[in-house]
Amino acid sequence: MKLTRIAQLGAVTAVAALALTACAANEPTGNTNTDPATDTTETLSGEIAGSGASSQEVAVQAWTAGFQTANSGVTIAYDPAGSGAGRESFQAGAVAFAGSDRAFKTEELEAGFAGCVEGSGIIELPTYISPIAVIFNIEGVDSLNLDADTLAKLFAGEIANWNDPAIAALNEGVELPDLAVNPVHRADDSGTTENFTDYLFQAAPDAWTSEPDGVWPFSSGEAAQGTSGVVSAVSGGNGTIGYADASRAAEEGLSTAAIQVGEEFVSYSPEAAAAIVDASAFEEGRGEGDLAIELDRTSTESGVYPIVLVSYMIACEEYQDASVAPIVKGYLEYIASAEGQDAAAAAAGNAPISDTLREKVNAAIELIVAE
């Protein structure tokens, strides 16, 4: 990330802090809550709608409950229709905010956003961080070790049976059955798919040659709609393997594979996911509030889990309908707050963002015009 961009974000944060201090000094209030996410208690009213990633559905439910409790006049609706659908709806101006398991690509930004004032730009906030679990259901097998190459071949259809020598070599002592592999993938345009295929493309380039995309590149395997569909298909079959947000894997009690990183096999954890995000850089060439992260999937650091999903909250810097701006801004402030992040982690098992990342996220939120 360029130094000038860091400086810009820091400047916004400093100005925002001064403005809040001045308001606090000159406007006495009976509300002693100093959390900027809830300073607007009982002052906001209205309805906003969002759409997008099903991966962060449980977290969005927790954020919405917390924010609406503090702002009883606000109603927030969220349709977990998938990242692709969310981005399309936001770009068309059909919703006030979107959830997406990837940021908009730079070329997609050129099409503009119907709900935003022309030229105002958008903000993209990495507020939901979670491992993507490799889930499987093999009768008699509770745990598996997989490396990137073997995982890629399983989903590409090159490994068709669970007793394949490549799997056996990674799982000494495990009795693997003579059973057909049934790989399950998302049927919809999915940010989870794009993150998963990005890992395969980076970590197993010889076995996985298809570039990362939210649309599954093969016709083989079983297609299922949304995160819930993949989880249901894997849990309901024998010999199945799939990928899903780790919070859903834990919720359903599914078996998950440990992934080889360097010389060790690492099981997913929120801590390992957060560590790889903090170690990664922001993408170059974006607006100051567009915090798209360029993840390094090939890290060999001990304890790092490389198949991680960063899901974004996306909003306008300035809205065509100015009445929604204060609600969106307040909602995003709550999402980014320590309280909001802890609420989501308790409900969904995701990794709370670090204080360092929160500072940058809050600076981006301050770009929203909410006068």
C-alpha cells in the first residue's frame, strides 16, 4: 500500500477525532456512552436493505440485532443471496449496502453505481474474516491431511477415489475406503468460490490452471446453491468433499481437513485467519476508502491457515438518497467497533479485525457524507 494512502487515511481519522471531541465539548447530553458506534442511540430512524454474501449471514444477524437494539427506530434487512448477487444489486442501486466475499475488481468499478452520487466513489471494508473450511463426509474417517496439489486434483476430478495413493501418502494410519469422491461446489456466483479457487491457483499452479473466479470452472462434481446448499450436500452424502465458511462447518459439526503449510498440517482457526490478513498488503490503485486486501496464499509461516475468506461491507461515499447515509454510516461504525466484532465472533466464530485494521476501516467510514 502506498504511503500517501496511509497518510490520507490517517488524516481522515485525525479530523474525525477532532470533530467528535468538539461535538462532545459543546453539546451536553445525558448519554454517557463513548462508543462512536452507539453515540447515535435513539437518534436514527428509517429502513435500509442490503444483499450479498451468505458466508457472513450469521455475523450480519448479530450486527443488525446489536445496532437495532441501540437504535430502535432503525430497520435493517439483509438478503444472503450470494456475493455476486449482492454486488449486482448494489451496483444497480437496488440496495444501500452489499456484503461480498471479494472486493469489486478495478474494471468493475468503471461501470459506476446507480445509488451513489456520480464521482463520489465507494468504500469497501474488510470487516469479516474467516477461514474457509474444507469439509468432508467419509464414513469411518474423522480427520484428513491434504496438501494443495491433492486438494486441487480432488476438486478438478483428477483424483476419483478416496483410497488414491496421493491421499494415502498424506494420511498414514488412516483406513481410506474404496469409495468414489464426490466434490461439491457452489452453483451460484460466489465470493467463497473465488477465495477457494484463488488458493488453489496460487498454491497448486500445476494442478489448478483455472484463474480464480466466483463461478465454478468445471461441469463435473455436484453443484449446490449457497453455503447452506454445500453444507447440506456434503453432510447428506458419503464420499463428499466441499468448501464452506468455517463458522457453518463448526455449526453443523462437519469433519474438516488440515491443510499443509510448510512442513506442518494446520487446522483452521480464527487466529490463523486473522494473522494472514494482517500480514497481507492492500491492493494498489484504489480509492482511499477502498480497502481491498491482496492475500498471500502461499505463506509458509508456522500456524498460518491459507484458505481464508475476507468478506467486505460495501457502501457509497455519497448517496443519491441522502436519508440512508446516516443509517449506513452508523451501522458500519457498529460493525467495525470492538463490540460489533466481538458480537459477530461469538455468533459466527469469525476472527475479529485487529486494532490496526479497525483504524483504517473507521477512517474509510468517515468518508461517507451523512449530513
